[in-house]
Amino acid sequence: MNWLHTKKLFIVIIGALLNAIGMNLFLIPADVYASGFTGAAQLLSRILTGITPFEISTGLLVLILNIPVTILAWKKVGRSFTIYSFISVVLMSFFLELIPVRHISNDILLNAVFGGVIAAVGIGITLKWGASTGGLDIIAMVLSRVKDKPVGIYIFALNSIITLSAGYLFGWEKALYTLVNLYASTRVIDAIHTRAQKLTALIVSKKSQELSKTIQSTLVRGITEIPAKGTFTNEDKQILMVVITRYELFDLERIIKEIDPNAFTNIMPTTAVLGLFRRD
């Protein structure tokens, strides 16, 4: 378990570093804006620096904006996810302060695409290892644990505000390149992690009772057990069906590997869930 935490911490560090590189070497010099809280911090930094005598960095604002949602996650989600997510935010803020803002290319399109891709690789690998880069990912996790509410509307609203504000204040060309960045980063995150917000896992195992108990004690999800028989071995088994969010996939995979490495697991995207999704 200690080795797992070490690997997870290493991934979080690399993810934060890639995020900061994408920002300071591509997006910020080109005035192209990232998505979510990072883009909001970037926009606020530009506005506040212009109207006040102080230079308020993007890194500092990223940290400040994430403090309230981190406190919320600590109360509603759990310690492990919250701790690693906050470590990711702190490291990203540190790297944003450490890495100088400089132009790698004067081509705004290259900056928008490469900045988005590099930052998205950092976000994607962080999500894949059961943490987040803060901001809207934490809000999504909280909503998935408290109520089955889609986070897409919040992501769309915040990114729309960022894009329109950038266009109004700094020129509509910047807004259009921001959209290019958002598209590129979204595609990369989906390729690395998973496109679907909800996933259905079908787990075929002879250790169904132990798996059910551990999954239910770790995740806020109900499980349906279905009797099954392997046609090749003619052995009686059980199929566990559980619907999870994309943020819980790492924990589910870890539980299955620890309890029954020989289990057959099929993970599928889920379009919609009707009825009770969360466990009261």
C-alpha cells in the first residue's frame, strides 16, 4: 500500500508540473485561457494586475480559489481524494511560481493547441490515478456523492464566462483560440482517462461477498448481485453490477486487484441512470 501511495504521489507531482508547463510556456504568454478554476485564476490575474498596482499571480489565485472546494471535499467526499487533490493544487501553484512565463512560440494557434494538450496530459493522468487537479473536478465528485446531478452545466457555465470575458476584455480572437484550447484539452483528457461521467462495472468473481463489502465501505454505491456460471469451467460464480462515476474508477480497480486479481471485469460507459444512484 505504501508503494501505491508513492506511485500516486509521483503521478500527482508529474501532473502538476505538466499543468504548470502548459500554462507558463504556452497559454499565459499567448493570452489563451485554460478551462475551469485555472482559467478563472488566469483571467482574474490579468484583470487584477491591470486595475491594481499589485501583480497577483495565477499560481496564488489557483490556490485561493481551490481552498473553499477543498474544505467542501474534506467534509463530503473523503480524506484520500481530498488530500491528493489539494497536494496537486499546491504543487501546481508552486510550479506556476517557479517556472518563468516565457514564449516558446509566437504562433498563437500552436500555443493554444500545445498548451492545452500538455496541461490535459497532466490532468488526465492525475484523474486516472484517483486524484484531481482541484476546482470543478472536486465539485463534480461532491455532487456525485451527495446527489446525482450532472456537472456538465457548471463546466459549461464557467468556461463560457471565461471565454466571453476574455473576448470582451482582450479581443475576440483570444476567445476563439481559447475555444481551440478547450477542445484540444478535452479530447486528450477523454483519451487518457474516460469520456463518460458514469460507468457501469460488471465484475465476475468467486469472492463476491468480500468484494461487495469492501466496495460498499469505500464507495457510496449500491451493488446488485447476479448468479452466474462459467461455461468453460462449469463453476458457480457471482456477477456484481455497480454504477460509479469516473472519479471512483481508480478506487474500484484497486479494490478488485487487491481482493480478486483473477476477477473478470467489464467496465462500460453509462448514458443515464434512472432510479436511486447514490446510497442513503
